[in-house]
Amino acid sequence: MANWKLLGLAGLAGVAAVGAVAARRGRSWEEPSPDELRARLHERLREADGADPPA
């Protein structure tokens, strides 16, 4: 029975470690500024205006 407890604790530690790594990677990603977002949206709009409408 003690082996199952150790296995469960090891599993919990692994989940916590993966969550910590995922959170760290998520924080390192920088959000674009509002001006950058606006420029991207205008570019996509220009590209969409030149594209053929869907059938």
C-alpha cells in the first residue's frame, strides 16, 4: 500500500512541475502593444479586401 502512496505523491509532484514550467513559459510571452495590434488588423483587412469571397 505504501508503494501506491509514493507513486501518487510522485505523480502530484510531476503535475506541479509541469504546471510551473507552463506558467513560466506563458509569462515570458509578451503581448503586442495596441498600436501593433491595430497595424496587424489593418494589414489583415487590406489582405481580405483583395481576396476572392468564399463560394
